[in-house]
Amino acid sequence: MMHRTIALAVLAYFQVTAVNAQAAAAGRPSKYECPKDHGLKYTTPPPNVVTFELKCGQGTTAKRIDNTPKNSQKECAQHCADHPQCQSADYNWSSKNCARFSEYIPTIAMAGVNTWFPTEERNKQEPPPPPQPAREGGNCPRAPLSIVEHMADAASFATDGVTCPGDDGKVFISASGNYMKNRCQHEFDSPAPLAVTPMSTLTECYNFCSDTPGCKSASWEAGNPSWLCRLYTEGEENMRKCSMNIHGAAHMIEPPTIEAADDEVVLCSTECPHAHGQTFDTPSGERFRMSCCKRHGVKTFAQEHMPSLKACMTACGTVPACQSVDWHQSTGMCYFGKHSGEPNINVSGWSAAYSIGCAGACKKEGGCCGGAKGHDEL
Ligand SMILES: *[C@@H]1O[C@H](CO)[C@@H](O)[C@H](O)[C@H]1NC(C)=O
Ligand SMILES: *[C@@H]1O[C@H](CO)[C@@H](O)[C@H](O)[C@H]1NC(C)=O
């Protein structure tokens, strides 16, 4: 009984609505005239559906978006509906100018123009721009997912993209292997961004920073009020808290380090597992075994810009304390370490090498490399 009553009420509602819609359609003038049609409502067709009220002899002092010649009052309504930020449009019948405005403020009496005023303030959020694929790191096939397995605090990494407010404080690893600390509800206090471009996700924005030379930090507004991704040359010091918890900002950080036990290194070995991978002999006589898409991630004692992994290893070969290198292709940074063993972290955009001793050492009896290296006695 109860259900039938509700069903009838719902049916009655739809019938009334349909009748109203028909009446409105039937009563709509093909050409709007003033002052006769003052107060009439007009709803623009999809996809940009906006209901406007015609206000004859009125205009607004709101912030103007643009001026466009239009043939009719009606076309001016459509023109406003087509702009996501248009909050009203004034049509001047003598100049045929359709002026669009971006603020929703009441109209005032104004001779010579008639306004289309939406019955409610339009949602200011623009649709997001189309997604952009991230550049992949080096020659590595995909974004790094396995690094977290090596980290005691795996939960502090965002490996599969980053969002706000959920991932506040997490470290984002970009597609090309940069590490960025994400802070939600933050923005940058900087007068001159390095670049500004619309992006559809926070992850895209951070990847864009990672792929842009000179970028140290980035911010994104999640469509409120814009979709702009802003890149900066400043770091953490210029970040500040803001009121929107969906806003995200991140700055580059040094790649985090781990504790790794040294492998036992066998000189001139042809047996597995030591024979796998390519080797490189530096001019100073040091032999390195190289791995792609990996890094040791151990504490580094020095870092320097290097044009290639080869240059990075050559430099390492001249430094007595140096046992391993991690080279990051997109920044060109070479990290010198003392890890005697295979790199453990799988991460795209990086390559690594570690010293396996001296080239030709097995042919000689005793020391090599001038006896300068600490691991000669192995
Ligand atoms: C409407 O257009 C006419 C002709 O260009 C111009 O003189 C007049 O100032 C305009 N009115 C308003 C309110 O902008
Ligand atoms: C890292 O990659 C290698 C292949 O290059 C694979 O054998 C290994 O299981 C990976 N490690 C992790 C932790 O995913």
C-alpha cells in the first residue's frame, strides 16, 4: 500500500515535470526581444547546459573575459555557456557585441545592453586537461615499483602515483627516477615559476618537473581554481602552507640511502653469479661491473655531475676510497659510494657499477692499480 503511494507520487512528479518542460519549450521565443522578454529563462543545450535569465536594460561591472560579435541575444547565451568561467554575458544590440564576465555579481541598470544571467553561480572548476604520458627513465621499461621492498619504511613511498590529501609527506619516485617529497595543502611562494602548464594529475605534474632541466619543485591546484602545474627553481624553503588540502607541492630530495651488506667479491671470476653483466676497465686499471636500471643507494661520500656512466666510473677509479657508483641519467649526477657488491635497488633512470678489482690482476702475482686501492689484498 505504502509502496504504491510512493510510486504514484513519483509518477505524478514526472508528469508535472514533463508538462512544465513542454510548456517552457512551447513558450520559448525564437528571437528574444527586450523589454518584452524580460525575466524569461533559457537553458542552453548539452554539453554546456546553463539556465540563464534575460535581464533587459541591465549589465554588469564584473571582470570581463572578452568581447565577441554575435548575431543574436540567444547566440550570446550559448557563447557564455561555452566558456567554463563565464558567469554572465551582456549583449549590446546596437554594436552586436557579446561581452562575457568571469564574476557572479548582481547586474545593474545599464542603457543599451541586456544581460544573460545564470539562475545560479556556475561551478568555476574547469575540466582537467587530457592526461600526458610520462617520459620513461633511461632505457628502463617501466616505473620503479620494487624499490619499496628494500626500504624499511615502505609506506613512506608513493610508487604508483601520488594524490592529495592522502599522500601527504610521502616520497614520490618519478618515472625518470627522481625522488620528490610530496606535501599536501602546500604551495610555493615564488614570483617567477620556471614553467606553467595545465596537467590533469599531481603525478603528471611531478613527472613534468622531473623531466624539466632546472626544476627543483612543483605545485598543482587540482582544478581549484586552476589545473596549472607550476615548476620552480627554488626548493623546500619557498614552500608554504595554504588553505586547500587538495593542493600538492613537492621538492626534489637526495635519493634515500639504505644499509646493504657487502657481497664477497671474487676477482677475475668467470663463475656465476660474478660473471654476469658487462665489465669496464678504467684508464687507471680499475675494473667495474655495470648494471642498468639499478642503484646501490648506499651512503655516498661524494657526488658530481658526469656526462656518462663511463665518466662516472673513470672518476671513481682514480679515488682510492671509491668502490661503487650510481649514475642518474636525467640529472647527470654521479654518486660515489663504498659498496663492494651488486646494486640492490631496481629503479628506472639509473645505472650502477661497482669495482671488482684491477684489470688483468690475475695475470700478475700480487698487487695492481699501483697498490693504491684498499681492496687489492682480496
Ligand atoms: C553599445 O554599443 C554602442 C555602439 O557601439 C555604444 O555606443 C554603447 O556605448 C554600447 N553600450 C554599452 C552599455 O556598452
Ligand atoms: C630486480 O630486477 C631483477 C631483474 O633485473 C629481478 O630478478 C629481481 O627480482 C628484481 N628485484 C626486485 C626486488 O623486484
